[in-house]
Amino acid sequence: MSTTDRHPGAHLGSRPGSRRLLVAGAGIASLTLAVALKRTHGPALEVVVCDPGLEAGAARHRGRAYAVAAGPRRMFERLGLWPRIEPAAEPMRRLVISDSRVGDPVRPVFLTFGDGTEARQEARHDAGEAGEPFAHMVEAEPMVGVLLDAAREAGVRLVTAGVRAAVPGPRATRVTLSDGSTEEVALVVAADGARSALREAASIGWVGWSYPQSGIVATIGHARDHEGRAFEHFLPSGPFAILPLKAGGALGHRSSIVWTERSADVPALLGGDAAETLAEIERRFGPELGRIALEHGPSAHPLHLGIARSFRAPRLALLGDAAHVIHPLAGQGLNLGLAGAASLAEAVTGALRLGLDPGADAVLREYEQARRFDSVAMAAATDGLNRLFSNDSLALRLTRDLGLGLVDRMPGLKRFFIGQASALRGESPRLLRGEAL
Ligand SMILES: Cc1cc2nc3c(=O)[nH]c(=O)nc-3n(C[C@H](O)[C@H](O)[C@H](O)COP(=O)(O)OP(=O)(O)OC[C@H]3O[C@@H](n4cnc5c(N)ncnc54)[C@H](O)[C@@H]3O)c2cc1C
């Protein structure tokens, strides 16, 4: 069977826009997609990234940091970006989980992941990656700076404007930008965030809810070295995570915190002066890392769960938070977006290499099939863990003590928790396995 038999009417002609792709939203996942595609196809594919926020550049990501799992880190390596990102990345070698109340004198540690053991076990199936840390904490501002530079170097067209409308036709989508200009493109990638206007305009449904919780993020300086350890204290109002950053700051060492609290309590917790806020953080932070100081933040973000009913519409693919929003307790939201970027780059590349239309339904179906199950599974797992831990009932305390004991004994679930599961499975996209597109 010829390729055109499999994708009737999908072959590329020389029509306008047939080799042009427009990405709405310049986040980390979407810039990675743009760089991967432009590096692979060069002048054969035009890639436009538009975002009104480009005016502020990488600076609008200041103070944020993300746990980047091993798979996405391998993708950055394959794209030649990791050596430029690494100076802002701290390897996470150990994750220590405890379950207690604020003020408990002892925090029983009943689960640890660490020393790369889990990655090593899996890596036996995945040539030559033994001993890698299971994740790196990467500061967002320098990472976005690297991605913007790489996009420019590769020839991605960066446009400081938003998408106002995208009208798909049989052969191309006509996009109107907020600066009044128009583009004819084969595919629009909607990476315009959780409240994606493009998703709504395409009438793609959204299943989800808001948690009565907010995620408070801040950068904390501390006197003792974290030695690559991350801590997650499951407190009754939600998890309090301490995530290791590169050394620096006034006290010599730094960590990022993601502190989940009931949204109703946030004004009282953060409403005081800096000393009062620091005292609240200190009560939860624990004494392990010595004296602490507030270096950046805090800022509070209301938490939601949501999954798009479909990741595609005619000539439109949803990417990142436009497709899925999950609870941050396992630090996997951005990683899901990066896995999506790897899958979409692979599907589009497959089509272009066969001379097919990169915006064809078959391409978008391939992308959706690769990503939707993992995204739903991760959303459900983080939601379940949050429900299990964010409360203070004795019955549930017993259940979860037993539950985490089980997690510790089940390597599959453990890998899932540290973001290894999808990254290292045989069927994961090539870029996440560190292979070329
Ligand atoms: C407290 C907290 C902690 C987290 N920690 C982690 C972590 O440790 N690890 C992890 O993997 N994930 C984490 N996440 C999740 C992560 O922050 C998100 O998944 C990720 O930032 C989503 O990126 P995005 O590019 O899809 O969306 P956004 O970051 O929302 O970007 C959307 C972009 O689209 C642009 N835009 C909007 N409308 C338009 C338009 N019409 N046209 C063009 N552009 C438009 C916006 O200007 C914006 O730049 C955390 C989330 C929270 C709330």
C-alpha cells in the first residue's frame, strides 16, 4: 500500500502554508518542540512561535524551578541543549517522604527513592544510562533563556503577538494574530496554557475541577548542604516539598519549596510581614538544612486538575497545560508537556519524511494515541495521592501508612511516582529515549 493510500488526500503539494507550523504559546514544552522540529527539518519546515509574553523574555519565569525527569533530560541532551541548561540544574539523588503534622517533633520517614537505583534498574533495558539521577531541579529563567536562544539560532520565527483566531480549512488553517497579521499554516499547536482560548474556540471539552488548595512557591536559602536530597512532607493540609537547587545565595545553599495549603488559609499564612512568612515556612521546613532565609517569593497558585476530552481538532494539536493540568505534588506537569512535545515532534516528522501533510488527521491521531493515556493516568495518580494525604483522619493515616509501604515495595509504582515510567518504556517517543527524531 502506498503512503497516499493510507492517508488519502494527505500528500503535500506546493500550496501555501503546507510546510509551515504555528505554535501559540512560548512555554518550555512548546519552545522545545519548535527547536526539535526546526533543527530536524531546517529550511524544509517553517516554524512560527507566537506569544504576547515574548516581550518580557525569560525574565517572567524568574523564581520558578521544575523537576525535569530523566527522559526529558535525555531529550535536551539529544537536542544539544543540556550542556547549556546544566549550569542551572541540580541533580536530585534522593527523595525522602514523611507523613506528619506541623509541629510533630519527629517526622517518620517511611519512603525513600534514591541514589539513582530506580533509574539504574530500568536502565538495564535502555543501553548505557546506568546511575543517572532520577530528576534534576532546573531553574526556569535560565532554561527558557537557553530555549529562546536555541530557537533563534535554529531559525524559528518568534513573534510577540497572541493568536486571535484560527480558522481551519481543508488545506490549511488561517491564523489571525493580535498585531493584525495573518498566517496560512498546516498545523496550529495550542500551547496557550490551562485556559487555552484555542481549545475553547475549537469546542474541545474539558473535564476537571479546582482543588480547594493553592501551591505556594518560593526559593529558600539555607545554611547546610542538601546533598541532592529532596524532601516531601505530607502534612494534613497538603504536601510541603523542598527541592534542591544549585548552591548559591546569601547562606550558601538553596532549595525551592512547593507548599500546598488550603486556599482559604493562604491570606492568613502569607499576609504578614516577611519575618512572619518565614516563621510559617520554618515550622514546616524542619531543622535538617539549618538556618533558613527567604530568597524569592512566595507566590501562591490555585491548583486544578483538568484533561481535554480530545488532544486534537482539525489542524490543531493541544500541548502542555492546554491539554492537561495536574496536581503539582509529584512535579510532573511540565514533564508531561515535554513528553507531549517529543511525541508531536515524532508524529510531524514521520509525516514530513513521507511527504505527507503534517496537519492531517492521521498525524494528530497518532500524537493523541501516544499521549492521552499517560496524561490521564498521571492526573488520576496525583489526584489519588493528594486525596489520600491531604487530610488528618486517623483511618486514612493508617491506610496511607500501609499504602506507602506498598508503593515502596512496588518498583512499577515507584518509577511512576518519579516520572520514570513513561520516559523509559519501550514505546516512549524516541527523543525521550535520547534517540534522534
Ligand atoms: C505550584 C506549581 C508547581 C509546579 N512544579 C512543577 C515541577 O516541579 N515539575 C513539573 O514538571 N511541573 C510543575 N508544575 C507544572 C508546570 O508549571 C506547568 O505544567 C507548565 O508550566 C505548563 O506550561 P505551558 O507552557 O503548557 O503553559 P503556560 O506556562 O501557562 O504557558 C502558556 C503560554 O501561552 C501564552 N498564551 C496565552 N494565550 C495565548 C494566545 N492566544 N496566543 C499565543 N500565546 C498565548 C502565555 O503568554 C504563556 O506564555 C507546577 C505547577 C504549579 C502550579
